[in-house]
Amino acid sequence: MSELDPSDNQPFVFLDPESAKIFALACRVAVANIPVLVTGPTGSGKEILAKVIHETSNNANGPFVPVNCAAIPISLAENLLFGHEKGAFTNAVSSTAGFFEQAHNGTLFLDEIGEMPIELQPKILRALQEKKITRIGGTRQIDVNVRVVAATNVNLQEEIKNQRFREDLYYRLSAFKFNMPRLTNRPLDIKPLACLMIQKYSTSAQLPELSECAVNKLLRHSWPGNIRELENVISRALILSDTALITADDMTFDSVDEIDQIFCSPDARIMTESYDQHYQERVVSSDFVLSESVQNAEFRSILSALRASKTRADAAKQLGISQRTLRHKLQMYRIDGHRVPDAYAR
């Protein structure tokens, strides 16, 4: 089994040989009630793998409780994780279960575990070891049957060396460890993921299809933002596409390497040379107007700023315009599609 269709409509795709091995191993690990640590870059699908482990485990009918450790205020972390009893503090008008209790007989997913406050880590370790928790303000120990899957995009070994993460907690969490590869290292996952995202975001009665040139463009991209970036690209393509076929011109990226690809590639030089030749022909023609000269100067200025800048933000600053204005002008000139501006394509 290499593809799932979960109830929350998140895409589970493990068709590439690299990810298929991870999927098969995850299904085997799922039946053993041990903690799992998932590492990998942001947006690579760590939570998706955690859900695979949950939905193929013996506790699949139990709750899946995701927690973003980086988003928990330090002052509230213990309360949110372990809960509190009525009257434990001001405004505690009733007893409240924490995340550990909420995940009883299910899976607790601790995302960005490397951001967990060092002061709270011993209590996490104790809960994992004893499978019991005590609410704030309480004395009664509460049994919690919880499978913990933790995830991080930082090197926890380095965090241990820098005394920001407890070594004993690391070894408790990493009874089994997975490393999610970048999307660019799983090329056979890209097209099926894109198709699932089209199903998820399309509002058309007839689902749009990806043209061959669009698929090729997706496969050539380096995907620094991984699956999250692919989701953004498909969402934009559905907005920009006017037909039932999504083409390469509908695919727009925001990453720095795309700028390099566009303005340092042979296609970019051909585009610029074609633009220059057509512009010169228009200058000597009788129907040339001043507005085209202004557009030409602006086009050349944008090209120059992008070539001289590392990011679009830097280019916008150099041009004295906002990033939003720059994006608008790139769309207007259709630079992202490797095409000469429409005004000069005649």
C-alpha cells in the first residue's frame, strides 16, 4: 500500500522508491507501540508520516493530537500538555485535560520538538517513562496510553551539545528514527502529489489536468519549500489557468533558484535577445508609441535588478518598489513563464 486517502484530505503519497521504503518501514513500526522521531526539512511531510504511523497502528481508531511545540508559550506549555485541576490558578473555573490526556489510546504528535523549553523536558520524559501524568494543582496520577511521534527540522545532537535539549529525552523519543527526504529527492512523488492537490483545491466541475510541459517544469524545480511549496504552486496555477489544462505558463515559483534559472539560462538569453530584436523593429515602425519605450526601459531595469540581487526582496528595494509591485510586474511581463511580454509578442 503506497497511497492513503485520509479523512482530513491531506495527501499521502509514497510512490517514489525512496519514499516507498519509508512507507513500508513505517507500517512495520506502527504495530509496535514505541516512540518515533521523524527528522527532515520543513515542509517535507513529517506530519504526514506521523499520520501514516497512527492510521496503520493498533490505535488507529483513537485520536491523533498534533502539537506545534514552537507555537506554545512557555508560560502555558505545562498547562497545555498536562492540563489543570479546578482552582489550580486564577480563572481555573473547571478541570481541563491536557494534550497527553486528549491523546489517550491514540497518538500525540509533538512537532518541532527541538523548540520544547528545556525546563519542561524532564516532565515530558517522566510522562513517557511512566505513562502517567499529573495535572497542575492535582495530586492524582492519571494513566495515559499514548503513542508519541516527535518531529524536528533541527539537529538534536547539536542541541544536546549546546545544552538546549536533554540527551535522555532524545534517546527516549528516538526508539525508532525516520528521516524524510526533500521533495526533490523523491521525483516520482511530485506529479501524483500535484494531482491530489488539484483535487483538493479545484472548484471546477471538471478537474484540470497537468500538461506535459507543466509536469516537466515541476520536475526541474529544486523545491526548497518541499511539499508546502508545491501546494502553493498548484493553488496559484488553478487561479491563473483559464482552461482545463494547466500549462507551464501557469506555474509560478517564489524561490531564489528560480530567478537564477530564468535569468541565467539559455532560454533567458534567447528571451532577452528576442525582446531586443522585436523592440528595435518596433522603434523603426510607424506605429511605435512612447508607452512602449517606457515599458522597454522598465523591463530592462527589472532584468538588471534581478540579475544583481540575491532575492526578489533585494531587487524590489533596489528598484524602489514593494515586493508586491514587483510580483505584479513580473506577472505582467510574464517573465515567470519564460516568455516575451505580451505587448511585444505580436
